[in-house]
Amino acid sequence: MSLLSETASMSEPNTEILAAVAALRRGDAIGLPTETVYGLAADALDPAAVARIFALKGRPADHPLIVHLPIGAALSDWAREVPDAAQRLAERFWPGPLTLILKRHARVPDAVTGGQDTVGLRMPAHPMAQAVLKEFNSGLAAPSANRFGHVSPTSAAHVRSEFGAALPVVLDGGDCELGIESTIVDLSASVPRILRPGSIGRLALESVIGPLGEGKNEASPRVSGSLEQHYSPSTPTRLCSRAEIEAAGPSVQVLAVDQLPSGARGVILPADPVDYAHGLYASLRELDCRGASEICVERPPQAAEWLAVNDRLTRAASRR
Ligand code: TXA
Ligand code: MG
């Protein structure tokens, strides 16, 4: 809750926030820090502004975007049905890294939902995101601020390297605290389901709303993050055992857990899933810049607390 109290104390928006909101009101997109990854944000109620996001990202237009809400926003302004489970999850986990899929309100444009009957809603905890949302006083559609299929950005520098001069306004809120995208829970059908694992795990969700469904049903909405080959470095990337990491040749860069084998070239991430997630995308970007023939990622433990990390690694390692 420390992020929330910082937000509350940020009562007077500074000139940087005011300039960002002015850009949003003109229909421009901006780079926006959140506690998960940086977002590419634009006015969720302005289809032309939302079209800017798709053009910048090079993302297929039928892929839905998450709407980010200011603290205190009413879910019923954005969703036409708000099940009790949604209300309880919002009360427990917002502001924070949780996206709720609900039946859309009629005023949410098709451009945001990809023409689907549902909308993704999230109240981010980052104080700078909330300062912008408070001043903007409406919802901001924001996918991760990377070109389609690229690794998500966890710093303002990553966002600038993705878009350069095409995105003049990038707010710098430092390195993202969590480093992987929000948990997505679909509450639009009779049985709630996790569509994308994240920092808030199944047990935490089930402690609030009871058992979640397994897997996806036929009617489950499309999630572009569930396509293979998402979050990928340009360098061919492979998941490897410790023995394979130890045997990696000189042209290979490795992403090792806890310790780099002697003689290997690469980057180490901690053997703790939260700390590992925090550094994951920055490490993949770093390794991708080294001109390697291949990136070998040491497979982390296949335990429940590593689920979100393993999900992202499996996608990063799927072939283009
Ligand atoms: O942490 C996050 O969620 C970050 C930050 C910026 O908030 N955002 C993010 O957005 O990861 P994006 O667009 O990169 O991924 C959002 C995922 C996509 O896979 C999209 O398909 C899915 O959410 N999504 C959005 N609206 C949906 C809907 N109505 N039904 C099903 N999936 C939806
Ligand atoms: Mg993304």
C-alpha cells in the first residue's frame, strides 16, 4: 500500500504530468510507467487515439487493449455487468497488477475491445500512472510499450529504443517494480479463469473468490499475449538445462539462474521468482544486443511460484 499513499500525497500534478495529459487530450499516445511494464497509453474513449497505438505498435487491430483506470473510478462506467467476484478482486488487489475481463459497457469503443463483447480493466499502482490518470480523469487504453511481438519494456530507455522520435512523450518512472505483465482473470463467463499468469497467483485469487476454472473454454476471449512467439528477442532463444548452459559455446549468450558457469558468457538472474521477474525483460534485451548466435535460457524450477516467469520464457523461446 506504500504506492497508494505516495499517490495520495501527489496532489499537485507537476508540469511533466500536465504536459503528458495535454498530449493525451490532443489524441496522442504517450509512454507511461506502471508497476508491471511500461504502457503505450492513449484516450480509451477516442477511437482515433486508440488507432495511434495500433499504428505505433504494428499490432493487428483485432487484438484488444486493457483500459487503465484512475483510483476511485466506477467499474460500472466501463462494464455493463459487475459480478460480485469482480468487485471483491478489485477491492483486494487494486490498485495493482490485476486485469479483470468483464462484459463491456456500450461506450467502450470497438477499437479498444477488438470488436469483442468484453473489456479488460486495470487500476495500476504506479504513482506516476495514477497521477496522469487522476488528472486525465478517464480511462487510458494501454498495451505494453513495445512493437508487436517484441520483449516488453521495463524502463523509459526501453520505450525510447522501441519508438524513438515517433513517440515524443515518454514519462520516466524508473525501473518497473514487478517487471512482468498483470495477471488477467476472465470474469465474463460463469466460471472465472486465469487468461495470463502474473505476480498475483492462483492461490491469492482463489482465497478471495473461491475456485477458478482450469484452462480455457471455447468461448474464452482472444489474448494476444497467448499467441506463441510473443515477448521474443530477435536472437534465436532456447530454454536449456544447467548441463547445456555449462556446455554453451563462445558465440552463445546465456541467461543463468543464480550462478554463471565458469567460462560462460551471459547474465545472471536471482533464484527467487519475484526478483527474477523484475530483471527478466531487461536481461533479455541486454543479451539480445550482444550479437550472439543464440540465447540459452536456463530453465527455472517448474514450481507454482515460477508459473508467470515460465510462461514468459516459453513464449520468448518459441521460434519466429
Ligand atoms: O501489466 C499489464 O497488463 C500491461 C501494463 C501496461 O498495464 N499491459 C499489457 O497490455 O500487458 P498488452 O496489450 O501488452 O497485453 C494485454 C493482454 C493482451 O494479451 C490482450 O489480448 C488481453 O490483454 N486483453 C485485453 N482485453 C481483453 C479482452 N477483452 N478479452 C481478452 N483478453 C484481453
Ligand atoms: Mg504486450
